[in-house]
Amino acid sequence: MDRFKWLYPGIKIKRWVLICILGIVMISIGSIDLVSPDYTSVRIIGGVTLFLGIILIFVGLEKTIKSFLSFFLPKEETKILDLIYQKRQLAQGPKIVVVGGGTGLSNLLYGLKEYTSNITAIVTVSDDGGSSGRLREQFGLLAPGDIRNCLVALADTEPLMRDLFQFRFNGKAELNGHSFGNLFITAMTQITGDFEQAVKESSKVLAIRGRVIPSTLEEVGLIAEYEDGTKVAGESKIGEEKKPIRRIYLSRKDCEPTPEAISAIREADVVVIGPGSLYTSIIPNILISGITKVILESNALKIYVCNIMTQSGETDNFKASDHIEALVAHAKSKLINYCILNLAQIPPEFVEKYKEEDAQLVVADTEKVQEMGFSVIKENLVSAKNYVRHDAQKLSRIIIDLLEAGPKINEPV
């Protein structure tokens, strides 16, 4: 019978269970001797026996629990207490909703997950280029790329698993250019029959801290209208025109948000918009009317994180105030309370590198942003390794400090 398998050799649990039983027996004997009216020496022996029994029970229980958990966390056996404490603390952290897409959003999530596990990333699914675009066209599913990046950023699993999800095939085969994570989400969608459920199951595989939610489950595309009146459809084509953008709009006006996105915003302590591609990662989310409406109704602190660098074909020569003006114009309201701006210069070698990409440092025109009615947080936020990114730890600390300071909401300073 299965119950007798606990007695098989090599389970490494029997010995500790027996020690617990021995401890119980010693406590029973010690308790009897301790109340003996006959001899003081008997009571002393009883007290010692009782004390040793208690120690044996504690040792046996500790070793039994470690034996169980070592099967699931073999490399973390000595850190079990730290892991339990960490998860308990993170579970009590603030409720943070981050809205956007692209590498900017996933980079921020790396920092935020050190403060709380109550994170909800609301991610755009309108990408139609690269691996995501091909899978979208071939299988008729929503774009998985930005979803994948956010899942990996929030992952609390082995580095090898994160590397696997980000692995990109190369060569001349059909898989060339596809990332394993995109293929995994696609396969999971085929198995479950539902993209949203596929994202949830993928979250379990990566044991993420928080959750990742598509902003909508409807197939939707982006259309850009330029200052000269011309239009182009498709996220991947918008930046190729190299012309000033007048506005961005969705291919479907009646696009509905996901219910989980709405409930997450309603329950949030803070809503963070950005960083990320302004017109193709951030604004597509707020064009979904239900999302904009619930953000405006929310009592959460609302923060916009401005990009460090301009993006060729989208935000050429944009200052910080230009980013915010575009955001406000598309939301048709002052959606935010605070703006976080970078003050630092980038290393000289990166200046030349980004010049080749027709990109430059975003000027933090603080006074104009304040004149627009927004509070400004200025900080050195540059992290320059292979690319210029926000320092995720510094940026996350600013957000947490703002929340803990308890600023007045809906009243820009």
C-alpha cells in the first residue's frame, strides 16, 4: 500500500519522525516524574527528561520539514527560513500597477519585485513585428513578446529558466528569430484554448512575483496619423516613416479592457505609467477607454516615468514636457500626479552610439512640466551597460518613498 512507502529506505524522513516520537515519550515520562511527590532527585530527572524531549521534538520537526522541502528546493535547503520570511514580507508590500510595455516596463519590474509581490503589469498586445508579429499572423493570437519580457522580469525561478524563456533561435530554419518564451506562450494558448489562461499558466512555470495581464484580449492594431495628414497602420511601421506624429489610435474603437486589469487598478496603492516607447507601448494602453476611466477614478498615487532617451521615428527631439503633453492629449485628461525625470548625462561613448540610431538624451525641462500642473521628482537614473536604461533599483526606491511619504493625491503641487 502507498502509505507504507514512507517506510522505504532512502526517504530520509523516518529517522526524524522517530526522534519526534521519542521526544513525545520523554516529555510524557518527564511530566510524570516532575510531579512525583516522593523524591526531589526524581523531579530533577523528570525536568531534565522533559527538557530533552522538547529539544528532540524541535529537532525532529525541523529536520522533517527540511527533508520535505529539500525535494523541491534542493539548492536552497539552508535558506528555507529566509525564503519564507522574504515571501511573507513581500506579500505585505504595497499594491503596485505598472502600465506599459517593451524593455522599459520589464526593466522597472526587476526593481519593484524586491519591495512587493503585489505587482500587476498591464501590458500592451498590439505588437505586429518580429517574432510576436509572425506568431500573431500565423496563429491568430495576441502578441506575446512584451508579456514574455514582463514574466521573465518578475520570475522567481532559476536563472537558467529565465535564460531559456529569453533564448532566441538563429539560423536559416523556420524558427529563426523566434524566442523560446514566445513559442511557449503560443503552445500554452493552443493547449488551454485561451491566451489569458496561457499567461497565467506560464506565470506558474516561472513562479513570478506578481502577475502579468494583457490590457485587452481583443485583436487590435495601431494606426498613426502624422502632422502632414498621412496615416500608417501597424506598430512596427509607425517609426519607419520618420515624421512627427499627430496622434495614435486603435483599429477598434470599442476595444474592451480585461476585467482583471480594471480590478487591479481599483485596488492599487500606486499606478505607474511607463517607462517605454511613448506611442507604441504606453499610449496604446490608455487608448482603451475603460483603463483611462478607472485610472482617473482611482485614489491611487499616479506616476509617469519619462524615458531617458528619445526614440527615432517616434519622439525625435522630444523634451520631457513633450512626452507628457502627448500622454495628456491622448488620455484627454491630466492622468497623473507626479513625473519622474532623469537629470544625469549619459557616458560619452553612448552619446555617439545613440547618435547613430538618431536618438538623444531627453531634456528634463522641469519648469515647463511644473507649469503644466505636475509635481516633479528629479534624480540621476542612468544605468549604462550595453544600453542606456533606468537604474531599476533607484527608480523603484523613489516610487516606494513617494508612496510611504503619503503625498496628497489628485492635487498636483
